[in-house]
Amino acid sequence: MTMAEISIKEAQGLVDEWIKTIGGGYFSELTNMAVLTEEVGELARVIARVYGDQVAKEGDLRKGLAEELADVMWVVVCLANQTGVDLTAAFEASLEKKRSRDKNRFK
């Protein structure tokens, strides 16, 4: 299996295994929420510098878009794991909600 073929459920398992065997355990939910906010800010910095009107300063683009998106995904998976959320089921429900609610919205 390549990383490109990992399901959301498998990603949740891989993150959980890493946290429990290497990472020393989960941060508290509140701390992870703060970390998520920090990671989203770093993602916003890249978007603003690459796709927006801001000009990058020295070191602003040390990490790229893909890495920042992956960092956000990592923390979201951590929060899901530690709160018992099945992200596959949650994503399927969200997609279905959008399909039914918004089916004619953008025509």
C-alpha cells in the first residue's frame, strides 16, 4: 500500500499508532485545538504569500502548501481520534448533507 492509497480510517489508525508509540501520547483536546489554530495560521501565511497579495519575507515559505495542509490534517485526525470521531462517517454525512441541501444552490 502506498501513502496515496490510505483511507481516512487507516490515516486515523496510523496517527494513533504514532502518537501512542513514538509521540508520547495525545496532547489535551484544548491544546490540540490551539495547535490546530496555529497550523491553520501557518497555512494562511503560505496562501497569502503564494496566492494572495502579500510578499513573502525571509523564511515565510520555509514550508510549502502541501506540508502545511498535511500539518492541519494531522491535528484534525488527532482531535478526531481522541474524541472518538470516525472521520470517514463524519465526512460521508457532511457530503450527503451538502448533496441534498445544496443540489440546486450554485446553478
